[in-house]
Amino acid sequence: MEQDTQKIVEEAEAEAAKAADSRALYEVKMKFLGRAGKVTALLKGMREVAAELRPAFGKKVNELRETLEAKFAALEEKLKKKEMAAKLSGEQIDVTMPGRRRAQGTLHPVTRVKNELIDIFAGMGFEVFEGPEIETDYYNFTALNTPADHPARDMQDTFYLGEKFLLRTQTSAGQIRVMENKKPPIKILCPGKVFRSDDDATHSPMFHQMEGLVVDKHITLCDLQGMLDEFARTMFSQSSKTRLRPSYFPFTEPSVEVDVSCASCGGKGCSLCKGTGWIEVLGAGMVNRRVLENCGIDPDKYTGFAFGMGIERIAMLKYGINNIKLLTENDVRFLEQFKD
Ligand code: PHE
């Protein structure tokens, strides 16, 4: 018996020494002290031991169990400490390490200018209305006093989608949609994408426009110029001025083209304004009586003005961008420059 217990202790020690981690140690422990373990088996064999020897036998087995338990506990503590140390060193945070910077996006210059335009005109009481990009021929042309055979249709190279539908060539289509549904006073902005079959350094087949429309009693061209002056001063520089030149659009009468004094040379004349001191920024005019009639608004009672500007064009002037393509190429080196 003495020898047996000694052998079991040695065996357990040898196996426990081989356990690389607490999990392996636990398995060894179970092999000796578990329900099917060797020590437990000894206890189970007690029945075969002569009655007078049983107390001594039992005592021996219990001592054996205690010895092994103590040994396993000591080893387990050592392994657990080692494991904890390894875990802690693996999870260490070096607070002195430089952080990983996340590249932050910025608003696209077209979006910035669009937002700025909305801010400027919202300050004068305008509301925003957005019409569809796929329009009917009626809203884009006919209702705007440009019937099918009208030569002014050639002013804009249109992408037709069959007989009736087209990609809108101008946000002016939004004027009709608003006037059909709302009676004066009307003061709206209509921003959005427009499409024309046009492609060079200053034209792109898709660009953005901002339309403005005011209809009420006693609206005059002076109201238009006053608002555009305010727009030019806020968008370009406090000393910016505007001038109106006669022009032609079928849906306005009279029609004007609006120039802003060149912010780059202050009106003296430079390469940007081609020596004239002025830069053309938008088309505008008094809403044609026919257009008001088409929308069921009495032209003897109400008058209005409308204007339409290219957002890319304003962005190019404001930021000194010389090629419209830069605005659609999405080169981050370009876009990064428009940070607040
Ligand atoms: N729709 C015209 C264009 O795209 C601009 C415009 C708008 C002119 C409103 C007059 C009034 O060229």
C-alpha cells in the first residue's frame, strides 16, 4: 500500500510537470482525482480490504488525496499566474503610440455652392422645390413658351427619351410645376441636375442649375437686380456689382443676361474676364405673360421674374477652377482643397 501511494504520487507529479497550461493540468488532475480517477478507484476497492485494515487504508487514501490536491493546487496557481501575465502583456496599450488618422471627407464644391446659394436666397424668403430630372417635353419646353417648332429649342441640345420624355435641359421646368400648384405670392428656388449634349472645358453633358422664381403683385426688374446684387455681394465680394444686358429666352420678356463685376481684378479687366471687367453668370427676365397664362395665373394681376444660373460656373468663378471636368473627376487631391 505504501508503495502504491508513493507510485501514484510520483506518476501524478511526472504527468503534472508535463502540463503546459492550466487546462492540461486539469485533465491530469481528473485522471487522478476525478470520478473515474485512480485515487477514486482505490477508494472503491476498499470493499475488498479486510475489515480491520479498512480504517488505516481509508486514512492512507485520504492522505494521498490531500497530498495530490495540494500539489495540483500549487501547480495550478503557478500556471494561472503565468497565463495571466501573458494575457496582460498581450493586451497592453501603448498610450504614447500615434493614433491612426481617419481621412475626413469634405463637401463637394458644387454642393458647397448650392448650399450657399440656398442660404443666401432662403435669407430673402425663398423656399426650395425640387422637380424631376426626367421631364416631359411639355414642362421643359412647351409650357415655357417653347413649342415644338420653336427655333429656341436649338439653344439647348436635348437628350430625348422618346417622343414625350427627355432629360430636363433647364431647371426652368420647375417653374411650371410650382406655378401649376401654387398661387402667388411665389418665391421659390429650384436646384438640380440638368442635361445637354455639350462637352468642352466649360461645358459638361450634366451640370447643375439653380432656378429662382418670384411671382407677386408689382414685381419689377428692379426687384430682380436688387436680389442679384445681394447674391453677388455675398457669393463673391462685398464690392461686387451686377449689370443687366438684353438677351432672349422664350419664357421671359424682357430677358436679360446678368454679369457680375470681375472679383479677380475688381472690374479693371484681366485674363479671367477677358479684359472686360465683367463676367456673365446667369440668365433671367420677367416671366412671360404666356407662361403665367399657361399656369392659370392672371398676367394682368401678377408679374414675376425668374433667373437660372449654372452652379458649376459659379463654383469655377468663386474658386478659380479652369476646367469643369475637375468637378466630376472626383480626384481627392482636388477635392481635399475645399475644407472649411
Ligand atoms: N433656363 C435658362 C437657361 O438654362 C436660364 C433662365 C432661367 C433664363 C430663368 C431666364 C429665366 O439657359
